Amino acid sequence: MNTISIVGLAPLIASLPGSATSGLFINHLENVLGTSFDLKLSARSYTAARLAEQKILSEIDRLNTVLSGYRPDSEFSQWLAAPTNEPVAISDDLFAVLRAFEHWNTQTSGAVSAAAQQLNQLWQQAADRQSVPTETERQQAVETIHQAHWQLDAEQKTATRLTQVPLRLNTFTKSYVLDRAAEVALNVQGIDGLVLNSGGDIVVRGHWQEPVSVANPQADAENAAPIAQLQVKNSAIATSGNYRRGYQIGNQWVSHIMDPRTGLPAQAVISATVLHPDAVTAGALATAFNVLSPSESEALAAQFPNTEYLLVTRDGQTVSSANWPTATVPEPSSSSAEALTTAHLISLPVKDKLWNPSQELQITLELARFEGRSHRPFVAVWVEDESGKPVRQLALWYNKPRWLHDLREWYSLQTDKAASVTSATRSPGEYTLVWDGKDDDGQYVKQGKYTVLIEAAREHGSYQLIRQTMDFNGKVKQQPLTGNVEITAAALDYREKTPIR
């Protein structure tokens, strides 16, 4: 999501706004709800922060056993396996989510549907055989989706399955879970505010204002410049897009977000970010706005007060609501090194030639995966020149400053607070960083040899270091890196800048 400094509670006691005795507790986990998970707590004590963290994770686990479509033992999966036309007593949470799907299916004229799973299966099969579904296959799927798939009885609190069509509670269910987890955390004495970020869907509650960056769907790296920045307080922000998950059929990238009305993948919009006080509303509209046209989205948003949105269309244009609360991302100054063209660079002596602004280094790395939930190791990624002098910090991930010395090559206490990033959900453990050829002062470096270092350390655990020198002379090249027990795979790709999709 971006370079995130994860700062422990103790060093920040008495440094936060709103309370002279408060502190900030931040943690990062992998493989929570199938993605990465960040939590940030404004707490009056370390004890309160840890108790709230435990309650957050316990509530997420509880709701996962209720709503997951991936766990065969979940309540939802068991209900799917029940015979059709037989009422089944279900929990309040499953009832609420099924009721919400009925509501949003109606509100969006069918753009949001739990039965869209039928289309995902159809297009997955198409990807497997490398040919798009036929018109007949799509129309049959659409007709199937438009049936009523369950019937709810509010008085008896039962749900009756009416069809055997595959269902999946995606779209806004993660937002529902985050909201419930935030609620139980705020009930802990000594918790003043919090931020929960599950793969880019964010809930901010209590006495806390969180800076949030909106990821650029056409430059999908953890540390890439965002397309917007805003402050979020007592609201939720959700982003849905086609740039991290989908299907490759020949030369065509197909979104995993399907239009249940046509049977086709979402096409006109590649990313939709929605800000709303209610998390479920933000999540549902973010999905719907990928399916609907921008004009349809505008009309739908008008029906829900306090809805703000930012859309990115297939051709890279942005469309926002009238009151979208964003601070403009500053454009590079014409007098800066960014303004140097390739022609300018060619006119320089070879020994003084600067980095070509049309090129970048992409660094991909995959952290070791463990069964179930796991903490991310401390990781530092930076670039050094030929003399060994650091020129650019690309990432620093940690949660306890007192253990930063375990990153032996890179040791520098960081106390800056990192913004949250809203983006399309990605798989846990996989990260992409980019180096644009600039140093930490924002100036382009000279072409030549530089060393990329990727350091990983686990508290009371292993230590690993990857070091690779590459000649950045304007000639594109790729370099795979040897993995280790913490960084299982990594690679360098010195390339021309190109949009992801």
C-alpha cells in the first residue's frame, strides 16, 4: 500500500492531539480476511491498546466463521449446503448481511448481487480455456442471477434457500466486519480512536483523523504517488477496482468485478473510491460505481447524503463528486528535475547524464507465507550509491522502534506517522515498490551503478539481507534475486514507465 512506518506506543506517549496521556499503537498482520490488515489505535495505555487489538481480531475471527464463503465450516457455507425451500434459523449477522444484499441489489438496479459469483465462475472457466464466454452462456448466467435466491423471515429469523446458484458475500461484507470490529474496540475503556485497514478498505472511528491516500490504479506500487489525499474522521472509505485481481484471456485483462445486468466484466471504470459515514454504504457503492457509468453513479450517490466519490475511468480520467474532500496532489514544478526531457539528458556529458525520467526500477518481493494469521517481519528497502552512501529510502516497515537495531544494515529511528492507503484488495504477502531515480531530496541521481538492499528481521527470529548492484545506464534489464526464509522471492525490473493496465 505504501511505505508504512509502524510505530510502537511507548515512544509516542503524550505526543498525540486530544489527550496529554494518549499514545499511538500500530500493528500490521498478513492473511486477515484474505489480505493484509493494519490497525491503528489512539489509546491511553498500552494495556488498553493490546486489549482492544485482541477484541478486534477476535471479532473478525468470529464474523469470519459466520460470513466466509471460503470456509466450508462457516455458517454461510453450511446454509448454502442446506436443502432448498427449507427455512433455516440463522444468526443476526448473517441475517443482516443477506438483508443488506437485498437492499443494495434493489438500490443499484441489480449492479450489486451475491449471485455475481455465477459470472466469476463463468469468466474463470473462460480464462482457463482462453476464450471469452459465448453470448448464450452470458445470457443464461444473467437470467440465473436475476432469480430470487433466498427468502428471509424477520419474525422467525430464518433464511430459506430458493436456488442452487453459487453465492458469495463479497462487495461490502468486509466493510461490515470492520465496522463491527471497530465497535467492540471503542467499547474498551481507554481507547479514544482507531483506524482499521483491510486491504485498502478503511474504517476510522472515535477521536481520530486519519490521512488517507488514494492509490493510483495505473501505478500500482506500495510507494507510488497517490492520485488524491484526504483527511478521514468518523467515516469509512472503500476502493474497488480491476487492477489487482482479474482474468487474463489472450491479450485482454478482464476485471473480476462483473456486471450482473449484462454478464460482462466492468469496463468503463477501473477504480472507484467512496467516502461515507457508514462502512457498508461505502463498500456497496464502491463496487456499484465500478459497474455503473459515471453518470449513473452520480445519480445513485445523490440518493445517499454525505456520499463522496472519486472515479478513474479506463482512459485515465478522474471523475469526482462536487464535495470530494481532497487536497490536490502537487504537480512537479517546471523548474524541477522532473521537467528535464530525454533531449536535455542526451546533451549532458556521459559521466554527468541524469536518470531518464521515463524510466523506473520496479522491485517486487514476496514475504514468506505462514498458515493462518502472521505478523509481517521488519523490512527495510533502500538504495545506495557506489560509495555505500544511502540515496533513497523506499520502504521501512516495523512496529517496535526498540527492535529497529535488528535491521543491522539500516538503523535509523523513524517517528513520522504514515498515512493509510485505500486501494483495491490484493493478496497477502506480495508487494511492489518503485524507484523513480530520485534521491531523498527529490532530485534525479546520475546514471551509473547503484545497489538495492532488502533487509528483513523478525523479532527474536531470523535475519536476512539481499544486496544487488545494477548499472542504471538507460538500458532496460531484469534481475531475479535469490530468496531466503523471510523474502521468498524478489526481482528487479529496470524498465520504461508503463501503466499497469
